[in-house]
Amino acid sequence: MSETINPHPGLSFRAFVATIAFIQAVVALSIDMMVPALGQIASVLHVGTGNERQWVITTFVLAFGGAQLLYGLAADKFGRRPVLIFSLALYTLCSFTAALAPSFTLLLLARAGQGFGAAGAQVLSVSIVRDCYAGRRMAQVNSLSFMVFLTAPILAPSFGQALLLIAPWQSIFATLGIYGGLITIWVALRLPETQHAEDHTGMNVAEFYAAIRLTLTNRMSLGYTLGAMLLLGAWLGFINSAQQVFADIFHVPKLFPIIFAACAICMAAAALLNARLVERLGMRRLAHTAMFGFIATSATQAAFALSGHDTLMTFALIQAAMMFSFGLLAGNCGAISMEPLGHIAGTAASVQGFINMSGAALIGVLIGQNFNGTLIPLALGFVISGLLALILVTIAEGGRLFRSHAV
């Protein structure tokens, strides 16, 4: 679609970008604030092994990924705004429920509810951006919102750690509930409906399946979605293992929030750089360059791990470099995968989100559950994911990388 003068009445461009970023931050906060609390949760709720506590993260991500298909159909049927408000309200309710959970099983059920609500926030935010913008301008919006959104992982682990100094682990869930409630109120008061009248659909199952088929058979959509899934899966493998990496390998658990924040700052810097360069260089050149950078740095990490020369310093520096590459990849891969599907943005976003997050969650589980007291499973997970993502993107591009635009 062509960009209009005022594609989101009632919100300035900056306010729109900030709104999208704060909606998407629900996901990052729900994951990253948990990591410092995993040890306390495991102790209080009598969780057995170190790897078992990873399900606090994994359950959320699996529900988050699985629910996205439903939101695509609902968003195209009922509009973006009411479905978004429903999903944020559900997230808020389940956050407070998790704070009151008396057992690990009930906590995981509440986490699944959180993930189900957060799924709507993700799908609807992507759909809303695609309703309002297209092409490189859409990639710019994605990068700017991603940069603002990254304040969540920069601050979340430290904030979670600080909360644990003055209150039990339940305070983290209560804080997430308050955040979700505030975002729900803001959306209800300020965000307009962005769906175009011509894109409004009835509850037509045949059309829904046709939209799914188009999303899955479009070469750009599928290739970049699967590529992003692999890279995100490696990142979730790190999130799952992070508390054990810093506590069991390097014996510095209190440094985790600082190093994690440094990695997130690198991602934010990459997103800002991407927003400045994408209009001139194009999404593909930046994404493909970053993908090679991701593979090179992850291979370096694997070499240190396999040779037994990994240290906290080398791990932190290489991880930061990988996250810089990831920051360049995220907005561009999302924009490229959505570019040909503007007329079915709601369904497309949900299908892509389902594949991306469900697949990434399983990859993250595979990497995390193979934690063995060394960095080898994590490092090899990054390398393999990066190489497979490059292969899929190369196939999507017909074997020709670094083009400025699609044929």
C-alpha cells in the first residue's frame, strides 16, 4: 500500500513508534525479567534439576508461538484494535495469576496464559505496522520500534535482580501485570483502528486457509520466516541457559544483568544504524551482511569453546558481536517476509509468528536442555542455526544475495 499523510490518526510518528515498541516489549519483559528469578523460583517451588527450571521460559514461548494463528483470523475479522485490547487484558490477568501461583504446575499454566495474551500483542503490532507502512519505510519503523523495544532487555534483568533484593519472585509477575494494565489503557484511549476497509474479511474459513497457503508458499515469506526462526531459536537457547552459564561455568551470577544489558545495547545500536542506512542501502544488503557477521562471530565462539579457551571476557565480547548482527537482521527479515503480503497482513503475521516462535522455542529447548556445564552446546547451536538460516535465505533469493530489491 502507498503511505498516506496520516496513516494512524491521533498519534504522531514518534508516538506511533513508541506505542508499537512498548506493546512488543511485553514479550521481552516476560522472558528477560524471569532469568534472575529462576533459581529462587526453583528453590521455593521445589523444582528438581537446573534444566527443569528452563520451562518457566519455554512454556511462555511455546504458548506465545502456538496462539498466533488464532489472532490472525480474529484480527482480519474483528479489526486490530479490539483484538489487541483483549490480548493485553488477558496478559495482565495471567500475570497477576502467576504472582499468586502456589505450585510450579500452576505457575506454568499461568505462564502459558501470559504467552497466549502476549501472542496477540505481537501479531497485532506487526499487522498494525504493515497497515500503515510499506517497503523500506516499514523496515525503518521496525528498526526504530525495535531500538526502543530493546530498552526492555537492557533494563529487565537488572530490574528483575533489583526486585529480588527487596521482594520475592512474585513481585516480578505483579510488575508485569501493572505494565500490561497500563499498556491496555493507553491502547484503549489512543490507538486508532488501522485496518483498511478493503482488507476486512468475514469469518470465511476458505479464505483463511487460502491466506495461510499464500503465506506458506510465497518464497520470500517462508524463507525469511524460517531463517528468522533459526536465529531466534539460538537466542532463546542462550536465554534458557544464561542463568546456568553465569552461575555454573563462570561463577558470576550477579554479572548476568550487566553483560546481558551490554548485549542488548549492541542490538539497539544495530537497530538504530539500520534505521539510518536502510533507505540508502536496502533491506537485503544489510540483512545478508549481518547474517555473514552472525555466522563468523558464532564460529569464533565455537572455536573458543571446543578448544577450552573460553573465558568470561571472550564470551561477553563475542556474544555482544553476535547480538549486533542479530539487531541488523531482526527488522529487515521481518519487513522482507511481510512485504508481499500486505493485503492479508493479519493472517500473514500470525502464520509467520506461529512458525517463528514455535520453531524457535523448540530450538531453544533443544539447545538449553543439552546444557552440560560447558559452552559447547550453546556455541554449536548458534553456528548451526546461522548456517541453516543462510541456506534458507539464499534459496528464497534464488541464489542471489545482496540485491537492493526483489526481482
